[in-house]
Amino acid sequence: MKFIHAADIHLDSPLAGLQSRADVPAEIIRHCTRRAFSALIDAALAEDVAFVIIAGDLYDGDWKDFSTGLFFAAEMRRLARPCYLLRGNHDAISVITRGLTLPDTVHEFSSRTCQTFRLEAHGVALHGHSFPNRAVPEDLSRDYPAPEPGMLNIGVLHTSGDAPGEHEVYAPCRVEDLMLKGYDYWALGHIHARRVLAEQPWIVFPGNLQGRHAKETGTKGFTLVTVEDRQITAVEHRPVDVLRWAALDVDATGLSVPALTGAIATAVQDAVAGAEGRPLLARLTLTGTTALHAALADDTEKLAAECRDAGNAAGGELWIESVRVRTRPPAMVDEDLLTPLRDAFLAGLDDQPLMEALLREIAALRRKVPSPAQGDLDLPADAAALRSLAADTWQIAAAALAKAGPQ
């Protein structure tokens, strides 16, 4: 017996920052999340799975129109086997106002209490609790019931776990507490990068099906679980993303123009090889100390074209989402002359009111950015992140002072 564990499908969510890009063919980015979900259903039929679990965030929010629900209902009819659906923060009961009658093969976990579904023919018990609201600060797993004796017990949970990373904290829980519950498998959702938190029992975030912005890089898909005699024998990642995001990070320190071009081409070739034939959307980030700093900052369009050309040469399809020049110029003046000014600059990091005022201004700026692009911003969110920018910021300021010369 096999089953599929998926999460964070975000049906009809757009790819951040690409909707107005004329250089990326429309057929590459159109309906990416739908195409990835259809690939999941294809795999479910090919593997003849007994059921499918969706551990939250099937939808990205309230539907713009009924086409989103109609697509899902049609895919469920094509699946023609049980699907156990849990609501997460993006598709909580309070968030989704539209609805359609779904096929009777779709079973949705209650948002009022933890609910158990039993598949007697397969000896499986599934336990889950949907989100009633977008914000769920409490640990829902505490109220999950004891395991059903003699059955394979699966806990379905949308959670930030105990290490959310860049994700917001919802229904936090500890891995140790999940392990003590006595279940055989925890089907988690919310974290978009695949994570296996434990193997005895299995505690798995499958990641999302399709990367939607430049921070969601690498392979995306679902988890296929094989069960024999009510024992889990295999847990495999299966990619279904229809295009892939890549981060091209190149250190330009000490490189000449030809050497930098070669380093960029190598990064592109590696990304194309890792994409397994899929179209690629990539962000190029240049770092390091280089005399080319000023020229690079003024020529990002050429850098993007170089990347595309290297992608073509490698036999792939690659488009550059953005070029970020994070290089620094070499020191041009005696640093000792700027020591008093540098000390005053760094002293500002210890001025709590000043730091709080800066963070408020940054937060206000973030709120002005359309929501699909907010997750793609590199703006610091706390004092530690702000401090981490201090060294690079000072180098930029020092270079500007050196260029201006004595006054």
C-alpha cells in the first residue's frame, strides 16, 4: 500500500514579480501551481496509491473566482480515491468564503476539534485538526488522541514546528512531543522547503509543489510513502514542479572581466544540470571585493544577458529574475582617516531608539509592497538583521567618501 503526502499547494498563486515581464514566455509561468498539482494526480494514479493527504494550504487565500474550486473538484474526480484535506493558515475556515460541493472522496478534517478518519481496509487511522482561523498561536498537536491500537497512525498537522525559519509561527510544536505521541508518521505542512525532522517515527515536511519566488529554490514536490504489513518501508521525495528557481551566487573577489564571466557561466551550467530539463528562473547575486564594483552596478542588463547565453549554451532554458550586485570596491583611502566617522556610524547600532525607528520605517516600506512580492524582499525585520548589514553599509559609505575626495 502507498499513499501521498503533499502540502502548501497554493493553487493559483502567482509567481512573484513576473506577471509583467515580457521576456518570460507566458506559457512558462501560466498556471504553474495547477500544472504541478495535475502532475501529482498523474503520479497518484501511476503509483496506484490508496489515498492522498494534503496537510494545509491547498489554496493561497480566498478564490478570485470559482475556477480555482472547479479545477480542484475536477482533479479529485480524476483521482477517484480518498483525499484527506486539512486547512492551514492560508485556507482556514475564516479565510475562504467561496465553496463548491466536492466529490465524496474528499474528506476534510474538522476545524473545531481533532478528527480521526479510519481506513479499515488498509489498517490506517488519520488524525488531524484544520485551522479555524488564519492565526493559530496554540500547539494543536497536544489535543491529538492516543494512537489507535493495531493500526498505522498518521498525524496530519499544519505547523511551523519549533524552527520556522523565514515562515510565520503558526500552531508551533516540539519534535520531541510529536515523537512521544506514538504515531507512525506525521504529515506536516507550512514549511515550503522539504524537511525530514525524524525517521522513528517519520516526521516530514514535504515542501510545496511549486516554487513561487526566488527564495523557493531547488526541487519541489510531494512525499510518496510505502507501507507493508502496517510498517513504513520507504519515504521518497517525488518532484513535480514544472519550472524551477535557482540562486546563482558568484564571488567576484579579485576576478577580471573574463574570469567573472567564466564563473557566472559555471554557476549557470550547474543550475541547468540540477533543473532536470525544467525551465529555470534564477537570481544572480554577485559578492566580494572587486575593482569591477562600479561597472557591475551599472551593467546588470548585460549580466542577465550573459546568464541567458550561458543557459542556452548549456542546453537549458533560463531567465534571470533579477541581478543583485552586493560587491564592494577595494579600499581607496587610508582607513585611519575615517576611523572617527566609522566609530560614530557603528555606535548608532547601539542606539535602541534609533534602531527601533529605522525598523518601523522599514516595516512601513514593506507594507507598501504588493503582497505577492513581500516574501521576496531582503529588508531586515529585526535589530540582528539590521546589524548584519553594518559592515557592507560602511564599505559603501567609505567608498563614496573616497570618491568624493577632500572637501
